[in-house]
Amino acid sequence: MLTDSHCRHAKPKLKLYRLSDYRGLCLEVKPSGVKAWRFRFTLNGKASMFALGDYPTVTLAEARERCEAARQLVKQGVNPAQQRQLDRVKQASDAEITFALVAREWLQTKDWEDVTKNRRLDMLERVVFPAIGKLPIRAITPVHVLEILQSTVKRGAPTVAAEARRTMSAVFEFAVATLRADSDPVWPVRKAIPSNKTQHKTALTTDQIGKLLNDFNNHRCTFQINYCMQLMWWTLARPSEVAEAEWAEIDLDRALWRISAERMKARKEHLVPLPQQAVEMLSGLKALTGQRKHLFPGRDNRNTPMSVASLRQALKVLGWAGNYSPHATRTTGSTRLNEMGYRPDAIEAQLAHSDQNNVRRAYNHATYFEERQVMMQDWADHLDKWRAAHEQG
């Protein structure tokens, strides 16, 4: 048996020679001085030699371990040299199967509306892909996942972190099912962040509403973000419905916004009365973006709508992130309109909350629009009053 001293002091000769260890392992000493580990074996009656690396990069102990692993393959009737080749091909193939590639493929398998797929893809591109999108999916560990979740929670977006956790886990499950991953690395760290319990923001007071609207008026953000925020308050539509609004949906002459069914959460067309303030703002905006598909085109791609994330970023800069989210506009509107004495049915219709009773739903759709026109004009006038009061105060 060899010792490390034997290996270290072996000198090159004019011809290649080998120092035997045991069970087929030997150290090959070349005239150039290179010392290489070799495993001699016989498979199917044919003698072969398998390279295990060079000494001293590969130590005697490591060479014995590699030799034993190769010997086990031979016992199974597998040529270790051919197996190494297959492993390299597999490794190269795995390197091309990135998380982003599998995630996009998984997304296409979902029977979702395009708007839902686009929102989920937007989250992946903002939160997950920058960290692990280009990594081979087999190379991703729980540590990678934990860093994504913790950093997302740290920046004040626990809901987004929860969505990222669910989505990543689904992608890995899909990868396992299609034999491109061995396990789901999300599972070990699934409880590393608090459970995502839906937290409804408290409705803003009239003073807070005035301050928020004033803060946006005085904020040096783009006119699109300001106008998008104003339209959301004037209509109480969902943030995504406003941010992705299309000019084809707007009828300024009739002061009407007709949101198509595919863009609505309940998948039913929604008619939104536009107060005079909104009509005036949109008339001016049309001169700026009317040639585009969307009222508020994206910053980087003018053929796509702006992201709701732009509103959240503006709120963060203004210091409102912890007290108010874009969706809380609807909570506030519902609370204040009820205080103003408007019928709950009309308010629910404005918020596009679907009535579970089919007869009532048809009746509400037919009779509440005119009532909502009056209500939303009154609401817009109150917003002006609250903003002016805070500005003067």
C-alpha cells in the first residue's frame, strides 16, 4: 500500500511507471513529472484504465474514495469512464434548465386568464428572477429561497413574499414532476416568514385622505402616477383595473368607463360612472397618451400598461407604505360613502362586488347606475373639499 510519503517522493524517470496501492488503484508517474491516479479494472473480459485526477491536487485518501466509487460502478456492470461522460452531458443539460425557463413553462400550463398570468409573471420578474432566474433549477437550495423571502419581507411586502413562496413551490413541484428537479427547496423554509394573513388596512380619515392627495400633488413623480392615483380615488376601481385601463374603454362624451369582463376579478363587464373631475383630467391626458393603447403606458415599454408597483413605490417614497396601500382606497371609499348615507347596495355595485343572488344582481345592474353617477360625483366633490381643507390647514 502507498503512503503519502511514497507519492510525494516519487521521481520521474525516462519512461512512465506506476506505483500500486491496492484493489486496482495506482499512481502513474510520467517523465514530465506529472503524477496521475489511475484505476485498473476489467469489465466484460476487457481490461481498462480510469483516470481519477492528478496528485497532489487529489490526495491519496481522495483517490481511494474515487477508486471505491468507480469499483462499485464496475460491480454493477457500468464502465466508470462512460458514466462520467453521461454525467457531464447531464450536467451540461441541467445547466440549461434554469428556474426562469421552468417557471415560464409552468405558467403556460395554468388555465388562467392572460391578465392573471401577466400579474404572476410580473411578480416573478420583479422578486424571484433577479436572484435565481438564471440558475440551473437543480442548483437552487433552501438558502437561495430564504434570501428571497426575507429580503421581500424586509422591504415591507409580506404579501408579495407569501405569493413568491407559493409560486416558487409550485414551480419546483412542476420541475420534480417533469424529472428536472429532485425536491422542492421551498419546503424546508416554508415557515421562515410569518403566515400571510389577509390584513385589511383601516379606512383613512377625511384628514388623512386630504393629506394623501396633497402629498401626491406635491410629489415630483410622473404625471402618470399622479393621474392614476387620482382616477383610482375618483372611481374606487381596483388598482390593477386603473393601472391597466385602456382608451377603448373610455367614453368621455357619456362620462363612462366600460371595463371589459376579462379585466374584472368576477369576469363580468363593469360600468363605472366618471365624475366631472375625472372627465376633465382624462381629456387632458388623452392629448398625451391617447395614441397609445393604455391610459398609463409602461415606463420601459410604452406598448404595455404601467405596473401597480409604481404606485406602491411612490407611496413608499412619501412615507405612506405602512399606513396605506392602493387597494385600501376601496376600503376607505366604502366606509366614507356609507357614512355619507348612500345605500350599501349602490356602494357594493360601484366596487363591483358581485351579489350572490342572481335576481338581485340583475336588478342592481339595471337600476343602480344613475344612483352611482350622483354618488360618485358627490364623492369626487368631497375629495376636493378634504384636499382643500388640508391644504389650507
